[in-house]
Amino acid sequence: MMNIPDSSNPRVVIIGGGFGGLSIAKQLKNRNFQVVLLDKHNYHNFQPLMYQVATGGLEAGTIAYPIRKVVQEHKETFFRMANVEKVDTFGKKVISDIGTIYYDYLVIATGSTNNYFGNKDIEKNSMVMKTIPEALDIRSLILENFELALQTNDEKVRRSLMNFVIVGAGPTGVELAGALAEMKKAVLPKDYPDLDLSMMEINLVQGTNRVLDAMSEKSSKAAAKYLKNLGVSIHLDVRVTNYDGNVVTTAGDLEFHSQAVIWSAGVKGAAVDGVNDAVDRASRIRVNDFNQVEGFEDVFAIGDVAAMYGEKFKFGHPMMAQPAIQQGELLAENLERLSKKQSLKKFVYNDKGSMATIGRNKAVVDLPKLHFNGVFAWFVWMFIHLISLIGFKNRMLVFWSWVYNYFVFDRESRIIVRPYRKKKGIEHGN
Ligand SMILES: Cc1cc2nc3c(=O)[nH]c(=O)nc-3n(C[C@H](O)[C@H](O)[C@H](O)COP(=O)(O)OP(=O)(O)OC[C@H]3O[C@@H](n4cnc5c(N)ncnc54)[C@H](O)[C@@H]3O)c2cc1C
């Protein structure tokens, strides 16, 4: 049972405590609503720094923040850790694994999930990085592969264990490839002096003709140059067709023998069951300019899961933190207007730009009217990520880890806390 007390204020149920869900919950703090926030995890996950957890640069706790702590001073906000199974829009209720809750207004902020485009082999055998446990799985796999590489006398197996194939050269793939390349240069030679690290390969495979293809050409070119200088092999216009746990096959002749394939080639909306008529081909929920789900006045979707089609964004806004935050902020205001029977304000996205880092001292930044890269871009990248983290302590811990790692050329968290091997049925050599 959820055990939420009755209130004279209208009840807003928010599904998801990510960037969008927390943004609206914070804005509703001093308004006349009872807020019930549901999430399957009890923490907010700062996804932009997850690749650093996966490569041992940061501890998982530094990029996670307890949702209860965010809302603890909100008078009429209740958090419940619950996995929402479906919504019943006729009965105005949300059904979860811990019980049912009625709403006056419903906000779906469930984010996105991995898209394997229907390929079950890739889903079963590759690694993904959407959640903290998944990032920790990648960390374990990387380290376990090196341990195994030391134990085998079969060169083919050893090469396969040390061949990292990253599918998808968006920001996640590029940042991960850069971090792995830095590990190869500075950390692994110290940890594995008896292993021939020239055998280690980092292959970045991209289906289109450039890396970071959602960013400017200038940033894309700079990122490709940085990656090549770090020893990453970039394969453009290559479509991966399968991965059976041992061999990555592509639409062309290229194939990779690898025991470490990371899939960052696709995401889709994590729509909840119950608003199915409004779900588009990318599993996002179609909303109007006020984030109202198609066909409803009292059901809203924000963030990655929401598809607000417009002239500029034909398939909806980019799946990034800023649209989610900005939609959450405006929706809080619109809910108040709705409850007062006032007209609603249209959402207009304020594009603040995008950025990616490629290893030490290098980043690319696209602002609406300015593109730059190099060391200054790297400082900007660090600053923006630090101030975006929730919690002073997390900011301090991340800052300290970065300073330490920078000067000592280290990645502290090279620990296999939770072995990953064979969890997904991957064979790791002999
Ligand atoms: C590795 C990685 C790196 C990224 N880097 C960047 C970056 O550098 N810059 C940038 O702008 N964006 C980045 N993004 C994208 C950004 O994280 C998302 O766009 C943003 O998180 C979207 O916010 P959201 O609120 O829609 O969803 P999320 O923040 O994903 O939150 C969704 C929440 O819903 C919860 N949830 C989902 N389903 C259920 C359910 N059925 N029941 C209960 N709870 C549920 C989840 O637990 C989660 O807490 C990155 C994403 C990834 C994966």
C-alpha cells in the first residue's frame, strides 16, 4: 500500500525521479498541490558522468543522489520507491508493484531505454550503460577481461578479451572510447606490466558518416581527430548486424572478435503501459505544446519519453537533460494555471548547446552561435558538469577525484565488487 494521506489540494502523481521528474517536483514545492513522486530507484542518476563510473574514474555514489533528500523539505511531497506497471486513465489511477494510487494530474517522466532494434542476440550479449548497475557491470567486465587475458595462452582469445567494440559514436560512445584509450595509455601498463597492451584495441563503430553526428561538423571533426590520436579505430558508415557473444558482424565485410561489446547505438522512450494510443514509433508519448498527452487534459509526459513534434524538432526534442528540466519547470506553472482554469503556456525549448569530452584535456562544445574545442572546452565541460551535479558533497567528491586522477594519472575505482562474468551468457575464452 502507498499510504498517502488525503489532502484538500489536488494530487499530482509523477512517475520518474530523473531530470524531468525532479525538476517539476522541485517547482511544485510551494504550490497548492499534493505531490506523489514514484521511482523504481531511490536515487537520481546523473547519467552524463556514468562513463567515468564504467571506466573506474568515479565511484558510483558520487553521481547518484537520494531522491528523498531532494524532497525532504517539501511539505506535501511523498516519495515512494515503486515500479509502475501501468496507468488507468479512465479510473485515474497508477498501478505499481507496491499498490495503486489515484491522481488528479499525472506526469509521466520515465525517460528512455536501450533500443536494440529488435535484435535479441545484441540485447543478450552486449553491454549497455543506462543505469548505475549497468555502468558497474561494464567496469567489472573490463577488469575481468584483463584478468582473464593474463591467464590464457591462446593469443586469439587474449586479443578477443582485449578488443573493445563500442557501437554508436554519439556522446556516450565517444566519451567511453576516449576514457578507455586514456586507461590504456596511463593506467593499464602499471596494473598489467606482464600483459602486451599493444594487443588492446578500441573500435568505435558508427552507422553514419561522422562521429557525434548530432553536433556541428567542426566538433565532429575535432572529436574524430582526438580519438585517432588516442589510438581509437573509427569505423564510419558501418552498420552492425549481430553479436553472438564472440563475433560482431556488420552489413559489410568487417567483423570483430570481441568479448567486450558496448551498445550505445540506440535509445527509445520508456513509455508506460496505458497510454498506448499516443505512443509513436520511437516508443515516445506524443504530447501537445503544453506536454499534455494526446487525447488527455490531465495526463502529461515530459523529458525523453515525451515526443513534442514541431517545425524545428520534427521527431521531438533531443533526448537530453535540458529539454526534460525545462519541460518540468514549465509544467509546474501550467498545472497551477490549469487548476485555476487559466490558459496554458506553450513550451519553447531554450537550446543551451551540447558538449562531449574526449579524454584528458580535450572536449568539443557547441553553443547556439559558437563552436570551440580543446583545453578551454574541456574546462567548460568540467565546470558545467560539476555545477549540474546535485549535492555539494557529490560536487566536491567528483572535483577531488578529477584533480587526483589528473595529477596522478590514475583511476581509483578499479575494483570488481560485483563480478559480471557469464551473467549474460558471454563466454570468456578458456
Ligand atoms: C550514458 C548517458 C550519458 C548521457 N549524457 C548526457 C549529457 O552529457 N548531456 C545531456 O544533456 N544528456 C545526457 N544524457 C541524456 C540524459 O541523461 C537524458 O536525456 C535525461 O536523463 C532525460 O531525463 P528524463 O527525466 O526524461 O529521464 P531520466 O533522467 O532517465 O529519468 C527517468 C526516471 O524514471 C524512472 N522510471 C522509469 N520507468 C519507471 C517505472 N516504470 N516505474 C518507476 N520509475 C520508472 C527511472 O528509474 C528514472 O529515475 C545521457 C544519457 C546517458 C544514458
